[in-house]
Amino acid sequence: MTSSSTAHPLPPVAFRQDASLIGLVGLAHLISHFSQLLLAPLFPWLKDAFNASYAELGFLMTVFFVTSCAVQATSGFVVDRFGPRPVLFAGLTLLGLAAFGYAASTSYWMLAFFAVVAGVGNGVFHPVDYTLLNRKVSAPRLGHAYSVHGITGSLGWALAPAMMVSIAFAFSWRVALASAGVLAFAVLAVLWFQRERLSLPAAPRPVLGGSAQPAENPMAFMQIPAVWMCFGFFFFYAMALSVVQAFAPVAAGQLHGVPLALVAVCLTTYMLCAAGGMVLGGFLASDPARCERVVGVGFGLAAGVALVLALGDVPAAAVPVLFGAMGFTSGIAGPSRDLLVKKSTPENATGRVYGVVYSGLDIGQAIAPLIFGVLMDQGQFRGVLLGLALVQLVLIASAFNVRRVRRTVVVPVAST
């Protein structure tokens, strides 16, 4: 068996059936990404409320993503064994509880505790989502499913700063975080009432003995080099994303004299434009053979924009526009990015592979705040943007390295 899961393509199903599943999975994914950015937009408030530095607040993100990484790498095995639906409901419940916990926190260490709770909840989503999409959506619509999945994630990231900052200005940061908890439980209620659409039996377990086929080794996928190349790609992708989410708008604002209100617009603009780029990316992903080239062009253009922000003489009003351009070009690469993983995934190992590969996201987002938070505290704003461009350029080489390894290495996924 090769490392690609293309031996048994899914039969065509009705558009309405595919669309409803894609929509429900996308709604859950929106809450996952929304919950990742509950604290970062509120750093100015939390800094005063808890007398914390940017590095200390960045450490809360590290706690969140380290926890999410550990859970994500293991939850894929649980999804493959028991099915995705109960794992999804548990994740949403924990995210809602964590948001209410943030709102009630009276110390920095309480925030850190609920960052762990939120990390556990967040860690289940990629294994759950991609198991449902890859096993239930018909093959001709899979590129568009990835596109919608990425769009909803970007919308979640865009919604968080807009909602958190607006409510914090109008009421308080505690009310903003409590409102996030209400939203998480409202989405959980919607999915509960539509739970039949999310039903999926656990992956079949191999039969041992007699004339049965050799038993599958559940860890054999880890011998596939392309899986680890994908892991590395997502590690650097997450570092770039973390810089954009937490530090790049403020750094660009300091370099180019952007008013604080306009700085807050940069991230939302980036995420909304990334969602638009993913629409185009869904069509480009219809041809899996060109996914690496799409990724390379998208992140190459994004790196160019980051270099303009770092080295150019940019008017303050143009900074949000450049963030929008960077988001759009990065978004184009999104669906093709997901195809890199699918093309390296053995059958009946979707949860495990996506759990391990996407744990690279969490590790990257855990490490980046520590590095770039120190640069921010030292006033190295140009260094933050140059670092962002460098990481985006590394992504191009990583994507083509995945293709090279996948073409030259074939590893069996069964043990004798």
C-alpha cells in the first residue's frame, strides 16, 4: 500500500448532504479558531489587570498550544477508535467552560489553568474535522470542503478580535470573555440538534488470526517520511500565523505610526481577506498535482508583503491594506496545504495522521510567542516583520520537500 489514501474513492452523494456536513464541521472549526484568539486581542487590558508583561501574556498562548499539541497528537487515535462525534462535543464543551473560566479569573495563574482547559478542548478539532470530511464528503467536492473549512477558521480568527475588543470597550474584558463562552455553547447546541449528520462509525478494526489480512499496526503511519515533512511544514506555518495574530499588527503600527484603532483593524482585515483567498484556493485545489506550486506562489507573495511592511516607507492608512493582501495570498494556499496531508495519509488512519501532523501547528504557535514576544519587549519591531517574512519563505521549501519525499518513498502501513 502506498502512503496515499486514494485506493477507494468515496461514491458521489447529494450536494445537500455534502453541504450540510461541510457547514456543520465548518461551524465547529470557527469556534476552535475563535477560541484560540480570546486572550491575544485583550492583552492591553490583561496587561494592566494582572500586571503582566507581553512575554508573560505570550506564555499563556504557549501553555494553550503545548496542551493542544499533546491532546491533538493523541486524540486522533481516539477518533479512529470511537468516531469523531463524541470527541467533537467534548471539545466544544471544554472551550465554553474555559471562556467562562477566563472571565472569572482573579490571578495570572488562574488564566494559565484555564489556558490548559482550553488547550485540551482545542486539540480535538483537526482529527475530528478531517476524519468527517475525508470519509463523508464526495471526492469531487473535497477541495471545496477544505476551502470552506479554512474559511470558517479564518472567520473565527477574524471574529475574535472584533468581538472581544468591541465588548471590552463597551463593557469590560470579563464580559467579553463570558460572551465567548455563551457563543461556544450556542454552537454546541446547534450541533447537538444536528448530531445525526455528524454520525460516523469508528474505523474498522482488523481481524487477527486465520485467513484474515495482516493486522494494521496503528503506529506504522509514523514510518512515512512525508507525514513528518508535513509536520514540519505546519510547524513553520503556525509560527508565521502566530506572529500575524499576536505581534505583527502592533509591530507594523509602531514602525509606520498607525493609530491604535487602525492597528486593531489589521488582524481582522488579514483574516477576512484570507477567507476570500481560500475561496479561490478551493478551485485551484481541484487539481492535486499543482498543490505544491499553489502553496509556493501564495506564501512567496505573502513574504513579499511582509518585507514591504518591514523595510518600506508605508503610509499608516496603507498598513491594513497590506495586511489584507498578505492574508489573501496566504489564504490561496490553504486548501492546497490540506491536500499535502491527504496525499500522504494511509486509509483508516485519517485521525492519527491529522492529529500528529496538525500538532505541528500547536508547537509552532507555542514557540513563536516566546521568540517574538521578547523581540516586542525589546522594541525590535522591524525584526518581528523580517522574521515573519523569513518563516513564510521557509514554507515554500517545506512544501516542495513534502512532494520530493512522497514521490521517492513508499512505506507499508500493515504489520505482519
